Amino acid sequence: MNAAPPLIAYAHVGKSFNGGRLKAVDDVSLDVAEGEFLAIVGGSGSGKTTLLRLANRLIDADEGQITVEGEDVRAVDPVRLRRRIGYVFQSGGLFPHMTVADNVGITPKLLGTPAAEISTRVDELLDLVRLNDGEHRDRLPHELSGGQRQRVGVARALAARPRIVLMDEPFGALDPLTRSGLGEDYRALHDKLGLTTVMITHDMAEAILLADRVAVMRSGKLLALGTPAELADNHDAYVGELLDTPRRQAERLKERLPPDDAA
Amino acid sequence: MNLFSDPRWAEALSHLPDYLGNHVRVSVTALGLGLAVSLPLALLARNRPLLRGALLGLASVVQTVPGLALLALFYPLLLALAELSLSWFGFDFSAFGFLPAVLALALYSMLPVLRNTITGLRGVDPAILEAAQGVGMTPWQSLFSVELPLALPVMMAGIRTAAVWVIGTATLSTPIGQTSLGNYIFAGLQTQNWVSVLFGCAAAAILALAVDQLLALIESGLRIRSRLRAALGALGIAALIAATLVPTMARPRSSYVVGAKTFAEQYVLAALIAQRLQAAGLSATSREGLGSNVIYDALVSGDIDVYVDYSGTLWANQFHHSDILPRETLLAELKTILAQKKITLLGSLGFENAYALVMPRKRAEQLGIHSISDLAAQSGSMSMAADYEFFSRPEWAGIQKTYGLKFRSQRQMQPDFMYAAAASGEVDVIAGYTSDGLIAKYDLVTLDDDRHAIPPYDAIVLLAPKRADDGALRAALQPLLGRIDIATMRAANLRAAGGNAESSPSEVARWLWGRISKRN
């Protein structure tokens, strides 16, 4: 895996707000390999969202260098960059005045894809995110449930066949059942389509369950990076604290829930 | 009696194509211009707090200027601009009527459009804006396919408010020479023709409601993406414009325009002149309800061809003289001054509409008062009333000084009520207008100005520079000159104030002509 060049690479990246008073991202270096599913975990204000947005230039970095598919992002037109990177927003970010089909087809439309082709692609995508019963196509976002909206958000991010998908707490606002179902469905898509995914979450359990590697951020700095097993060996107190909760939950669950076959 | 059997409804209805057509044209043009300026400004200002504050502040200030004043201010402004343009670029334009009305109304329409557009655009959820950026929209794509559609309901509410305001305020463009539904209201107020006032108000209200509903239809069409609705709304607006354009287009362009100021006598005289021109086979229309200063400038620039003014008014207000000359001398002087401005003073009609001190006839006889000198001896125990401006006019200062008048009390009053107050003895003396029909109605008498302190106010016919050598026009108006004595004009004015079917200006003008021509 180390031999292939990284698809996204951050090198000593820094970003401050409020005229330098607030250091949101502080000297972060991080490589994301092709095909990898990376989760970034941290509390609010840890800089994880800023770090994600730097990759498609929703925010521009002050220091360091970011490369996407081998190109320095500063050398690329930001609009074109965003059209080739899928982005899933917190609670969907769907356009409320557009139907599900128009939302999903927006990026291909911006790229000038013919209408008939977009229509086929929309069906394909709705199928992919399992909204394939045909009745959702012409609905407006407010007519959908939270989980359905997020599925549309995923379909929209995938519409222009990106190699990279960035996800900003995509499942955060959903009920636990929908959330885990959607997470697993997305992970399956990631594997099936050979995507490279960076997902932000504040939920360590979700990160461990879905991601190949987990990055832990705190106060703008990258505190730890590794597979769940590698993180377990980390001796940092904050990382330990983050891992503690899912560990305890897992133990409690094991205690209280008898195994299936015992029933 | 059936309310609608009154012939004044038919009379009002006959003006509708002209008034409504002009009203729609001036409103739609103003609204179009207002939108064309406000929408880009709102887009420009939405993310610039300083510009936004300045624009909204300015638009609010404009809104606090009364509509009538705003319209009136544009007239001298454009007049000055027209002169500048003539001296710099060699062409001028008419500062009368359409242009000042459109500009003032457009300015008036800006606040609701600016405010609602900015509010609507700023109200779009930042998360949605970020999503637009995230899916790869350029700022323009984001504006047109996300921000504007989402802001549309709020924007349209502003546009609808602006449309209703503009249509309502356009009724005030009558005094600056733009024909509108306001003609009904201004003429009706002056001649106490409440049918006309009501008709004008109702027509303006219905027009405003119709446009508002059509805009609402377009809005809902855009919102629910129904091409049919949007198209129906647009079609409705287009049909409205077309319907009001057609009759005016079909009508022959009249060659002579007769001007009239804002009071009943002027409406009657303008109707009389128009009727004389038509009788001579010349086509004529009238532009009524023009402000005193507007009407003279309109004559100079040729926007109107003929109107009746008063010698003392021109002398004092237009040419700023304060000395009081005898009647004939003043007329001769005025003729010379006007000739320098290429305006023809065709002649006087025969009566004066001057300020006069007026008393009940019986009381004056009892006290032996025939002149102001007689009055001066007894004024210390008397009370006096006048209109709102009289006591601050130079005429009053002159009268007081000349005769040494000193009243026990002075009060200001609505002119309509003044005569009745004198007749009932509530006040002893009033400053009335010599040609007012109410003097005869209430059996009042005007006191003789024996020491000539009141300037003469002969009614005179003025012709525009371009009509100076117009033989047909002169010939048609010749029979009016010197023929209308004060008693006849008072009787005519009294009829015009009658508030019934025979009191429309054109009816009174016909009656007046009947009286004049009999004496030939």
C-alpha cells in the first residue's frame, strides 16, 4: 500500500481564522492512499471539518501543500476540483427547491452531460443507494425522511463518478438504526466502486466500525493516525479516552445481550 | 334614484381608455426601470454591509418624501438637465409629463425591491450555499440556480409591494403633466364631482389588485415550476399593457393641447377652449390639473399649446415683481416680457380672478361700507378669515399698509367654508376670489379697492412659442376675448361647484359658450 502514491496528501498544512487568532489546523501532514477509507475523529473545534474542506478548496490553506490525485490543489481551478470530488454534507445539504432527481444529477449537469444520460445515471444511482422504488425520483427533499435524504446526498456525491468522496459527519443527525444501516451500505459502495473516502465523525465507534484507518485530531493537531488496532496501542491519554467509550459499550452489550443462538 | 343612472358615470367612463392607458404605461415603465436598477444593486450590495446600509438608507429616505413632492421635484431637475443637454450636446428633451413621472416612480419603487431582494438572498441557509459550492457551482451558477430561486418568494413579495405603490402613487403624476387615473381624482376634487373621484380611486385600486394578482400567479408558477401559471400571469400582464395601448394608438394624435391648472375655473376654461378649437375643425385635448409653475414651463417648452393664466400671478410669481401697476399698464408690460420669451399674450377674457375683501351684502349696506377705505375705519371691532396662504402673501402686506387695516382677530380657513362662514356671520370679512361663484350664491359683496393696493389678476390667454403665427388657432379663440365678464364667470364657477350632472367642466363650458355667443 505504501508503494502507490497517495491520492490525497497533506504536507505541513496550516489554516487560521480571525486574522490568525484561531489556529484551526496546525502543521498537519497526512496521506490518504487510493482505495482507503479514512475516518477523522475529534471533538467540536478540533479542526477536522476544516481539514476536510481544504481538500476540495472550500477553504484555502495558509501554509503547507495539499495534493489531490498528484496535483497541487492551488494549481487547479477550485470549481473543476470540486466537480471531480464527491462531497456529502452534514444533514444532506440538498437543494430544497429541486427534486431528488435534479439534486442527484446536478454535478453531471454542471459538467454539461446530456439530459438523457443524466436521467439514466440518476436511476442507476438511486438504485445504488437503494432508493429504487421509483417513487422518490420526483419528490422534493422535505418529503423524505432523514435517512432517505442522506442516501440522496450520497447518490449526488457519486453522480459524476468521482474517485474521491469527502463526507462531513454524514450520518450524525440520524437515529442509531438508520445510521448503522447507512454506514454499512456506504462501506459496501466504497469497496464495490473502489472509492477513496475521507469521513469526519465525532463517534469513535462509527469510525472503528467503518474505516481502514482513523485519524484523531485535537486543537488543530493530528494527534494519532492508524488502524483501530494500532490506535489501541497508542498511549496518548486523549486517544485512550476516545477508545474507552466504545470499549465499555461493547463489554456492556456483550454482558447484557445474550448471543443470538442462545435464544 | 339609481346611483349609476347619474350621467357623470358615463362621462367618467368615456375618459377611461385615455387615463387608464397612460396610467398603465407610466406605471409599467417606472416599475420596469425600478427593477432594472434595484435588482443588480441588491445583488451587488448583498454581501457588502457598507453599500447595503447606504442603499437601504437612501431608499428609505426617498420613501419618506411625500409622493407628490417627489414627483414635483423631478420636474425642475429635468428642466435644468434638458437645458444642460441642449447647451452641451445640442438636443433637449421634454421635462414634462412622462419622463419625470417615470423617474420619480421608479425611485419610489426601489425600497421594497431592494429590501426584499437583499433579505431574501441573505436568508438562504449558509449550508445550502456551501452545498452549491461543494457540488461544483460557480458563483453565478449558485446565484441563478440556488440563491435566486430560494429567495424568489420574498423577492416577489417586494416586487408586488412596489407594483401596488407605483400604481397608487402614479395618480399623483397628474400635476406634472402626465395623464393618469389621477386626472379623475384631481378634477373631481376641484369641481366637487365625487363620482369622478370615486371612479378614479376605484379604477386605480382595481388596476393595482389585478397587477398584484397577476404577479402572484407568475410567482406561484415559478415556485412550483408550472410553466402554464407563469405563462398565464405574463400573458395577463402583456394583455393589460396591449389593451391599454391599442385605443390610444388608434386615436388620432391631437394637434392642440390645452393646459389647465388645478381649480374648477381652469377646468371650465380649458374645456371651453378645447370646444372652440374643435368647433373650428381643429383637434384638441386637454392636460388638466397642472401645477402653477409647471404649466408656464410646459407652455414655454411647447408641451402644451394654450392656457389661461392671470396677469398678477405671472407678474409676481413668475417674474418676481412686487410693484403694483394699473390693470392696462400691467398687461402691456407683461405682453412685452412674454414676447421676449416668444410667448403670445393673445388677450384677456374680460374678467379678473383676484383676491378681494368680501362681506355679506346686507351687513355692508347697514354699516355703509362700499370700499376697503370704509372698512378700515371700522375694522378694529371686526374679525377676518382667509385661505392658508393669504396672510403671508405680499398682497396682504400691501393692503394692510395702504389702508391701515387692523382686525380684532384673523383666522385661516379652508376656502370652501370661508364663504359660508361670512354668510352666517361667523366672521365679518373674508379674503375671497373675485370670480368665485359662491360670492353670488351667499349674497356677498366685494369691497372696492379704491386705493389700488391689490394687483390686477386679469384672465389672459397665452400661446406657446410654436403657435405664435398660427392663424387658425387665433381665429378660433378670438370670439372668447373680452367676452367673459365677472358675473358670467361667477355663474359658471357656481355651476361647476354644483356637484351634479350639469356641473362637469365640459357641460359648464357649453353653457358658458351659450351665454357668450348670445351676446354676439
